Amino acid sequence: MNNKIAPVPVLLVLTGLFLSTPALAQTSEASSDKADANQAHSARAYSERGADTCLKCHDEDSKFPVYSIFKTKHAVRADKRTPFAKLQCETCHGPIGEHGKMVLHKGEKRAAIINFGLKSAVPVTQQNAICQDCHGGGRINWKGSNHEAVDVACASCHKIHAPRDPVLVKYEQPEVCYQCHKQQRADFYKPSVHPVRFGVMTCSQCHNVHGAVTASLLARPTLNQTCYGCHPEKRGPFLWEHAPVAENCALCHFPHGSIQPALLIKRPPWLCQQCHSQAGHPSIALTPAGLPSGTPSGLLLSGACTNCHSQVHGSNHPSGVKLMR
Ligand code: HEC
Ligand code: HEC
Ligand code: HEC
Ligand code: HEC
Ligand code: HEC
Ligand code: HEC
Ligand code: HEC
Ligand code: HEC
Ligand code: HEC
Ligand code: HEC
């Protein structure tokens, strides 16, 4: 094999070798992406024996054992779309070049090879481009997303060599996010929470972390639609709607967690009195000073306004106009 040969032809030739069915070779667009991604390594050649070349050194005793990757979907050779049906390890790690040199001279450093994650010397956009060669479309709207904008690597969330990628496991996913989102960890340990810490829910049920049309990367087009997915009874339609409910659940609830019951941002009556005047009927503050008699009304204690206005999300009762039934 000629080591000086340009990367694109090498890629195509070898893809042909491994697949022995040229129809499955990558599209020319994908190949040219790869050519860009590998530009820095353009003078290098792919190995002739694929993974076997790497496994000579990267066995279970090495500094970086890698066998676990054979238990992942990427290693399913029968699936023609996978890296292992193509250039194997080098589909992701790029051509081996001098990295696989068996004997190093005294003091000679082993030539680098593409690595992933934060410790890698390869720029994040270039790392991600390798993954996007295959994962460019579908549900992954990476371009322009919050995470792309701050250069988060695919490999910061995904563990490609792990037989079970933690970010895809319900009860392990939050820890992956908490590495960077410390405030959200604190929120999810408050007394009233969505049951994420019990492994019942994941962040990704509400967030589409690869990119979304909404602020906060929500899974659905609006905040309320995200909530209706699991709380459909709050969608209505109601005969007597409560305006803020239809507008935005977050006017009253912290979706992650709160020290108030029911994820509320404040307790009634204060919650309600952000918008409703204290003047008039029982809509008065909870303190004795707020009452003409100077003694607090029992009806304002505990459930406060919701003792009477129990249908805060809307009512379908013919006389539910004041949200009381
Ligand atoms: C001749 C032995 C040898 C072969 C063959 C070999 N490697 Fe390595 N590789 C090493 C050693 C040794 C290290 C550790 C280097 C160090 O710590 O400086 C390493 C490190 C790595 C790293 C981590 C690099 C980093 O920046 O931390 C990756 C990724 C890697 N190898 C991938 C591969 C792949 C993929 C192949 C096959 C295409 C391969 N290696 C073939 C010996 C080898
Ligand atoms: C689908 C892309 C992909 C394939 C295929 C792949 N790797 Fe990796 N490799 C990665 C990513 C991403 C990382 C960063 C750590 C992680 O995600 O687990 C990595 C990390 C490594 C490391 C360094 C581990 C460390 O702790 O820094 C070595 C060595 C390595 N791979 C070797 C191999 C070998 C050998 C093969 C083939 C048997 C292979 N890789 C196949 C994507 C891949
Ligand atoms: C050569 C094409 C190719 C490359 C390059 C590639 N993948 Fe994949 N990946 C696949 C295929 C094919 C599947 C299996 C899809 C399926 O089963 O539906 C897959 C599956 C996955 C899955 C789902 C695993 C699971 O258990 O469900 C994740 C996550 C993933 N890839 C991330 C990555 C990341 C991150 C990179 C870059 C480090 C990468 N892939 C590089 C082709 C590729
Ligand atoms: C912020 C963390 C994070 C980053 C960064 C990230 N992912 Fe993911 N990825 C996830 C989560 C969480 C899921 C599970 C989604 C679900 O359950 O709906 C997932 C699922 C996947 C899947 C399998 C399911 C699917 O939607 O097809 C693939 C493939 C994948 N990611 C590829 C990538 C690639 C490629 C990148 C980089 C461009 C990337 N991911 C970056 C968190 C991340
Ligand atoms: C029940 C749905 C839901 C779950 C589960 C959820 N989020 Fe959120 N998250 C939201 C909503 C809704 C917003 C937007 C809040 C707003 O705009 O007022 C948000 C906002 C965010 C923000 C932006 C800053 C902030 O706090 O407002 C981050 C970061 C975030 N979520 C991370 C996470 C992480 C990490 C997890 C998992 C540990 C998670 N979320 C789980 C619904 C959820
Ligand atoms: C490597 C660090 C890192 C990891 C891991 C990570 N994120 Fe992020 N994420 C960021 C950064 C940085 C931002 C942009 C700054 C910000 O808004 O906090 C961001 C932004 C977000 C936003 C948008 C916040 C907003 O204000 O609009 C959400 C939602 C989010 N991340 C959720 C998640 C979820 C869910 C996970 C786990 C599946 C996760 N992130 C994993 C670093 C990370
Ligand atoms: C993926 C499903 C899911 C989504 C999406 C979802 N929730 Fe929930 N919600 C739950 C579960 C599960 C519970 C816990 C029920 C229990 O503990 O009995 C819950 C409980 C609640 C509670 C009551 C908490 C308590 O302590 O009584 C409130 C309030 C709530 N959710 C509001 C929201 C809001 C607002 C949104 C949208 C930002 C939302 N939910 C999105 C599943 C979801
Ligand atoms: C005007 C403030 C307000 C708005 C807006 C609001 N809620 Fe509530 N929500 C409350 C109050 C107050 C409670 C506690 C009820 C109680 O103590 O009986 C509550 C309780 C809940 C509960 C738990 C008890 C139950 O009724 O199931 C869920 C779930 C819930 N809200 C979901 C939502 C969703 C989803 C939205 C948006 C569509 C929303 N809320 C909008 C005030 C509000
Ligand atoms: C974010 C502002 C906001 C909050 C918080 C709020 N409301 Fe409202 N509420 C409104 C608006 C706007 C209307 C519609 C007023 C109208 O149509 O004239 C309304 C209507 C009502 C009505 C029906 C009034 C009528 O004339 O038919 C009742 C009763 C009510 N709210 C009770 C409550 C209670 C109880 C709470 C606390 C749990 C609360 N509201 C919290 C904004 C709010
Ligand atoms: C003792 C039961 C009771 C309590 C407690 C109560 N309300 Fe009412 N509220 C009523 C009744 C009855 C009406 C209907 C008055 C009418 O039709 O003239 C009403 C009407 C309203 C209206 C409609 C405006 C109006 O004057 O018709 C609003 C808004 C309202 N209440 C908000 C609140 C808020 C906010 C609280 C808590 C601070 C609260 N209420 C506590 C019984 C109560």
C-alpha cells in the first residue's frame, strides 16, 4: 500500500475491500466531509488489517483496553452502516499512520491518533464532524444548537466504548448532565421534584439535547406542549379557562424542583397575589395585619386560595366560573 496516496481514494478503495460490495460505499459527500475531518492527517495511511492492527497493542492489558466496543451497536459488522463494516476503528480514529509503529527509537514519542472528548488535542468541531458523517440527519439537529454553540463534544455525553452508554440509561443519564449542570443537580434534590433522581424520569423526556426550536432545548415546540405530553388533563379544553395556565405552566411551577409543594414557585396566597389584587373578598394576605379584624381567616391558611378555588387549572363545571368546582 502506498502511504503517500491521497485520503479520499484510500478511503474508497478500502471501503470497497472491507465491504466487497461497492454499492455500500459512502456517498461522495460523506467522503469529502471525512477528507476535511482528516485533513490534518492527510499524509497518513489507513492500516491494512483494520481493528486487528490496533488490537495487537490495545488488548486487555494495555493502558487503554478497548474490547468492550465489540459489545456495542457500532461493532455489528452485519449492519453495513456501522464503522466496523467500514474502516473499523479507523472510521472514527482516522488513519493509523505512524501511530502503530511497532518499534520506537529511544526517546521517540508515539505519533498521535485522533482521540475524542475534552482531553483530546483534536478540536471539538472536527471530532463531532466524524460522528456526524453518519449521524448528520434525523432527530439530531446539532447545527446551531445550544450545545454546539459552546463546543460540547458528542463524546462529552456519549461513551462510545462502553457496552451500555450511561447517557442512554434512564437512571444514569442525570449524572452525565450534572457534570456540567450543577445548579440543576441542586434543583432535583429539592423536596418537591420531578422524580428524576429516582430513575423514573430522564432529562431527555423534556429536553432534546441535540437541538430544538425552543429556548432551553425543549422536546416539544412550546413549554406547555412539553408538559401536556405527560399531564394531558391540564390541556383542557376547559369551559372556564385560567388564563396563565394556558399561557405558561412555568408562571406557577419550577419544572425541575422547588422547596414549595407541587413544584410551585411560591405558596398561595402569595402565588396568586402576584397577579390578583389583595383588595376585596377573601383575597387578602395571610398575615393578621392584612385582615380588618386582625385575626387570620382559617380559610386562608394551608391551601389558602385553593381551599375555595380548587380548580386552578381550569374548570368544566357549569358554575365553575370562579374556578371553585
Ligand atoms: C504498536 C502498538 C500500537 C498500535 C498498533 C496501536 N496503538 Fe494506539 N496507542 C498505543 C500506545 C502505547 C498508546 C498510549 C500512548 C501514550 O500514552 O502516549 C496508544 C494510545 C492510543 C489512543 C489514545 C491517544 C491519546 O491521545 O490519548 C488512541 C485513541 C489509540 N491509541 C487508538 C489506536 C487505534 C484506533 C489503533 C489502530 C488503528 C491503534 N491505536 C494502534 C499503541 C498502539
Ligand atoms: C464509533 C467511533 C469509534 C470507533 C469505531 C472506535 N472508537 Fe475508540 N474511541 C471513540 C471515542 C468517542 C473515544 C473517547 C472515549 C469514549 O467515548 O469512550 C474513544 C477512545 C479510544 C481510546 C482511548 C481511551 C481513552 O481512555 O482515552 C482508544 C485507545 C481507542 N478508542 C481505541 C479504539 C480501537 C482500537 C478501536 C477499534 C477496535 C476503536 N477505538 C473504535 C470512538 C470510536
Ligand atoms: C460509520 C458510521 C458511524 C460513525 C462514524 C459513528 N456512528 Fe454512531 N452509529 C452508527 C450506526 C449504524 C448505529 C446503529 C444505529 C441503529 O442501530 O439504529 C450507531 C449508533 C449510535 C448510537 C446509539 C447507540 C445505542 O446503543 O443505541 C450512538 C449514541 C452513536 N451511534 C453515537 C456516535 C458518536 C458519538 C460517534 C462519533 C464518536 C459515532 N456514533 C460515529 C454509525 C456510525
Ligand atoms: C448533552 C449531551 C449529548 C450530546 C452533546 C450529544 N448527545 Fe447524543 N444523545 C444524548 C441523549 C440524552 C440521548 C438519548 C435521547 C433520547 O432518549 O431521546 C442521545 C441519543 C443519541 C443517539 C441515539 C438515538 C437517536 O436519536 O438516534 C445518537 C445516534 C446520538 N445521540 C448521536 C450524537 C452525536 C453524533 C452527537 C454529536 C454531534 C451527540 N449525540 C451529542 C445526549 C447527547
Ligand atoms: C419535567 C420536564 C423537565 C425535566 C425532567 C428536566 N427539565 Fe430542564 N427544563 C425544563 C423546562 C420547561 C425548562 C425551561 C424553564 C423556563 O423557561 O422557565 C428547563 C430549563 C433547563 C435549563 C436552562 C436553565 C434553567 O434551569 O432554567 C437547563 C440547563 C436544564 N433545564 C437542564 C436539565 C437537566 C440537566 C435535566 C435532568 C437532570 C433536566 N433539565 C430535566 C423542563 C425539564
Ligand atoms: C460538557 C458539559 C455539558 C454536558 C455534559 C451537558 N451540557 Fe447542557 N449545556 C452545557 C453548556 C456549556 C450550555 C450552554 C450554557 C448554559 O446555558 O448553561 C448548555 C446548555 C444546555 C441547555 C440550554 C440551557 C438554556 O439556558 O437554554 C439545556 C436544556 C441543557 N444544556 C441540558 C443538558 C442535558 C439534559 C444534559 C445531559 C443529557 C447536558 N445538558 C449535558 C454544557 C453541558
Ligand atoms: C415525561 C413525563 C412528564 C413530563 C413531560 C412532565 N411531567 Fe410533571 N410529573 C411527571 C411525573 C411522573 C410526576 C410525579 C407524579 C407523582 O409523584 O405521583 C409529575 C409531577 C408533576 C407535578 C406535581 C408535583 C408534586 O409534588 O405534586 C407538577 C406540578 C408537574 N409535574 C408539572 C409539570 C410541568 C409544569 C411540566 C412541563 C414543564 C411537566 N410536569 C412535564 C411526569 C412528567
Ligand atoms: C396559576 C398558577 C398555576 C399555573 C399557571 C399552573 N399550575 Fe399546576 N398547580 C398550581 C397549584 C396552586 C397547584 C397545587 C394544587 C393544590 O394544592 O391542590 C398545582 C398543581 C399541579 C399538579 C399536581 C396536582 C394535580 O392537579 O395534578 C400538576 C401535575 C400541575 N399543577 C401541572 C400543571 C401544568 C402541566 C401546568 C401548565 C399547563 C400548570 N400546572 C399550570 C398552580 C398552577
Ligand atoms: C400569572 C398571573 C396569575 C396568577 C399567578 C394567578 N392568576 Fe388567576 N387569573 C389570572 C388572569 C389573567 C385571569 C383572567 C382574568 C379575567 O379574565 O379577567 C385569572 C382569573 C382567575 C379567576 C377567575 C376570575 C373571574 O373573574 O372569573 C380566579 C378565581 C383566579 N384567577 C384565581 C387564582 C388563584 C386561586 C391563583 C393562585 C393559585 C391565581 N389565580 C393565580 C392571572 C393569574
Ligand atoms: C372562602 C372562600 C374563598 C377563598 C379562601 C378565596 N376566595 Fe376568591 N372568591 C371566592 C368567591 C365566593 C368568589 C366569587 C365572588 C363573586 O362572585 O362575587 C371569589 C372570587 C374571586 C376572584 C374573581 C374576582 C371577583 O371578585 O369576582 C378572584 C380573582 C379570586 N377570587 C381570587 C382569590 C385569591 C387570589 C384568593 C387567595 C388569596 C382567594 N380568591 C381566596 C371565595 C374565596
